[in-house]
Amino acid sequence: MNQLLNLKTLPPFSDIKPSHMQQAIKIIIDESRAAINELIKKQSKETISWESFIVPMEAISDRLDRAWSPISHMNAVVNSDEIREAYNACLPLLSEYGTEMGQHQGLFSALQTLNDKAKELGLDRIQQKILQDDLRDFKLSGVSLSDEKKEQYGKLQLRMSELTSKFDQNLLDSTMSWHKDLASADELAGLPESAIAAAKQTADNNDVDGYRLTLEYPSYLPVMMHADNRELREEVYTAFCTRASDQGPHDAQYNNSELMPEILELRHQLAQLLDFNSYADLSLATKMANTSEEVFSFLIDLAHKSKTQAKSEMQELQNFAQKEYGVDDLQAWDLAYYSEKLKKKKYNISQEELRPWFPEDKVIEGMFEITSQLFSISFKERQDINTWHQDVRFYDVLDQNNQHIASFYLDLYARKNKRGGAWMADCIGRRINQGSVQIPVAFLTCNFSSPVGDQPALFTHDEVTTLFHEFGHGLHHMLTTIDYASVAGINGVAWDAVELPSQFLENFCWVEEGLNKIARHYKTNENLPKEMLAKLLAAKNFQSAMQMLRQIEFALFDFRIHDGFKAKAAEDIQQMLDKVRGEVAVVQTPAFNRFQNGFSHIFAGGYAAGYYSYKWAEVLSADAFARFEEEGIFEPKVGKDFLEAILQKGGSEEPAILFRDFRGREPSIEPLLKHSGIQ
């Protein structure tokens, strides 16, 4: 029996077979198409209403979303040849169906008619926004194009879907295909015991003697930060920064070089087809920022404000490495290593020595306590849930009346055949379904070090911050009170505002009131000692201007290559990246570095011509948190205001209006600079 066909409950992951995936998507698409065409036949100008048209349309869309969500998720977290083949077979079906529905004249006409009758029918402000957003999206999907151009649009979308999926798969395969086996722990001198134990465990799990390093973050980062062996750092750095490229030790079959120019060209063609000058302009049609000039001005202003301090931070690092270690030629694979040593000297603290105070259970318990206090919610773990891996945990979210309002899966550890990075994705979205609320469910996924032996998983402070970031996205999805799927949770939220809740929640990892709830020693249960807390907070903005410029570099590169830029070959993309680095970077990047070949955010994710949104939203999040600093970190009224103005509203109102509702004014850049320690 194909469990994906009519999901009414949580996905039964252990019963979902690769053979079910394409079959279910094909059947649901065929049945959805027939149901939509039948629904349109029943509508007339006189009788069309929200209940007769939008409500059944949401139910039809929800069925497909409910089936595709576990397929997409399994492809990311338990990838196999069979799942990948099934996933790839679904992509053209979804692309063709999405194009067909986006250009469906009957659907568009029905929406236009309903929009014209909005006041007559007494539709509320949220319903009217949904209709206006839908009409805008129809136009962006080419509904007004000629038949010939509609066909061209469909071909472009199909090809882009194939290429972006291939980009992501090449990156995963390239990451997974590299490892380095070492016979002795002596070769890992400088690494913390936890990293050495993890390397031993990885070797044991693969039935090899000694120690195994991989390019997964929990293995890669400790080498870059702590390995005394410079040649080892260079080898691992080279393998990591040349993934999916023609450089380094990688298999040519995983090279993304030829995919990138074609992806950019297809996006440019798509934009021009829709009468936009560039893909950047098309991207901004659904964002807070209004023009390319506004985005460039924002990024360049931030770079200008950060560069002097970043230069001085880099000079300090070079002077330190030369004076203390006799290193005159600081290379890319030395930066994290000597930065960690400089940080240790200045503040006498390191990520590794903080690990014992951030055991997994205490961090989660503290995170729940913080969000419970802020938003009047509570959490209850459930054991009876069918998951995709034994390490996955599941929680229900309860409101102040102990009513179940949401749930989420928590998958924390890195493992083989799991996509790198951290993310939140929706499993089930909130909507009214036959008179009752469909409870939202989220996937929260990270790639942290797993428990070693009898010792619990011990996180770095950076990992804790990452967890809070993704949990902020999760709360945005789960705490919505909007009853219409298209603007509930993160749906309908402008992409350059979607990072506001996630970056906002990170702040609680950087204040004493928050750290007192999440930092407890795994053996003694003691809070972080006052002197360590003081050192951690003092070190918060260590090299913050360099980090700011690094993110601006990525954002400028992304926006430039989507702003009418023509790339005939991968070399053109490299030249543009080099040009951006020449303008804003203070760190010299090796010529063989192929960062762009692994930049899945823009070449395979949803951030194309939108990576700037991380910094854009950080302005909002820093300013929002400044109100908590002014009125009280756990002041109930401020938490309630943030819940009601931001988290509950989802995409039901423009983000600029929601921000003003919470802050009482327009956003200011000053809190971000202050929080970053940039003068």
C-alpha cells in the first residue's frame, strides 16, 4: 500500500519506499489537475466565494505538499541511490505541473473575479492580501505570456529544476567521496579529545583501523581550528574548498563548473521572458527591498562601515602569527588555527573548552525554558513516532492552556548520506481543514557531533547558536495563528524578512540571562562559571568585522551574478567572485579555491539573488532584540508583542508593517553595528 497517497497523519517514514515516491506524486498530480478543472467549471461570477473556491483549492494543494514533503526530506537526510532516483524522477513532474498551474487561465480568471468581488463579499484584509499575492505570482509565472512563450517558460523551469538538483547531488557526492585515514592519534596532535574520539568512531563505523577524517563539518572544523600539522590542515582545506570542482582531489564526475553558467543563463532568460531586466529584478518582485540599487547600497554601506576594523583585525592576526609562531606567510588553512590561538590568548577561552557546558539535553532543556518564558508555550517529547533514523526525536508544542498547537522532529547529528548544514523545513502547514485546525509540524535538521561512547553529545557554542537559529525558523512555522495555508508560518513572508525570527533567537545565546539557562556542565550540572561567562561574552565580537565582510562578499557576489551578468563559462563566474573579493575582502583566497562550486544556497537553494537577506534581516533582528535589552530580556510584554506581531502573523501582512507594529518605528542599522562591535 502506498502510504503517500492520502496522508492524514504524520508520515510513516519506515513504510515509505522509494518505489512509492514517483507513483504517488504522479497519481496526486493527475487527480489534482482533474479536481482543479472540475472546481473551476463550478465557479461563476455570481456564485464564486472564498468557501467555494479558495478553501477546496487549499485542500488540493495541501495533499500534494503532504506527499512531497517527506520525499524531499528523506532525499536530504537518508540519501541513497534508490531514493535519489525516485526524487529525481519526481522533479520534472512537479516542475511541469507547477508551470501548468501557474499559467492556468481558468484559475487566474477565477482568482481575478474573486479579487474584484472582495469588498462585496466582505473578505478580510488577510484574504485580500492572499488574493493579491496569488495574482502577482500568476503574473510572475507567465500567465499573460503567449502560448509560445508559455512553452518556453515551462522548458526553462524544467531544465533549472534538473540542474539545481544535480548541483546539490554533486556537492553531497563530492563531500562524501573524500576521506583521510590516519594510523596514529599522533597525526592529529592539537585536536581536542572529542574530535579524536569522533575520528576513531568514524573509522570503526567504516571497519577500518585508526582514525578517519571526512569533509562533514564536525570533522572538518576541528582540523582547521586545532590541528598542529600544517600539511594536514592544507590537505583538508584543499579538499573542502574544491568540492564539486575541477580542482583538488575530487572525481571529475561531481564537477559543478559547467552547471553554474547554464543555471545563470536560464534564470536570465526567465527574467527577460517576464519583462524584467535581470533575475535580480525578478527576485525583488517578492521581497522587502524595492530595487537592485537599494540592495547594492545597503551592502556597500555595511562593507564601508566594517572594512577599516576588518583590516585591523587581519593585521592583528598576521602580527600574532609572526611574533608568536614565526609564521610570515599566513595562508587560508592557517586562519582558523591562529585565530583560535589568538582568541585563546586574548580571552583565554575556546569553543572546545566550552563543550562540557553545552551537553545536548541541557541545551535543549534551556532552549525550551527560554522560549517558554518568552512566548508562554511548553514542550513534551513523544516516543511513539515513526521516524527516518533512530537518533531523531519528536516534540509536541503546547500553549499556555496546555493545548497542542504544533509539533517538530529534531535530527541533530551528522552522518553518512545526510546533506550538510542546518535547516528548518515544513512537514505539515497550518490551515483550517473541515472546520478544525491542521496542526503545523516542522523538520529541524543540524549536523553536529554525535555522542561518543558513554559521553553525551557536547556542543560548541557556535553549534548552540546554530540550533537556536533553526529553532527560530521552527517557531515562526509552528506558532502561527493564521488559518490560511498560503500565509501561515513562513509562507508568504518576504524572503529578506524570513530570517528575522531565526537571527533574533540567536541573541539569547549571547546574554547572561540566556546562557544561565542553557550552559550546564554535563557531569556536575553547574552553570558556566562567572569568569568563563565573562570571557565568552568578551570574545563575542572577536573578528566580527572580518566575518561581516565575508557575508557581504557572498551577498555581493550572488547579487552581481544575477544582475544582468553574462557568464559564458565557469571562469567568468570566478572572475566576478575575484572582483568582489578585491573590493571588500581583507583575506587572501587561494587561486584553487572553488567556493562557488559548493554555494548551494544560491545554485540549489532558495537564495538566488537573495543571499543579502541574511544581512537585511539581521538589521531587523538586532533592532528587535534591542527592545528586549531596553525593557528586559524576559519582560513578558515584550515577548508577547514579538509573538503577536511577528511569529503569529506569518505572511499575512507586509513585514515592514509587522516590524513597525513591534518596534514602533522604522528599523535602524545601528543596533546591528553595536551588537557586532563595529565602530
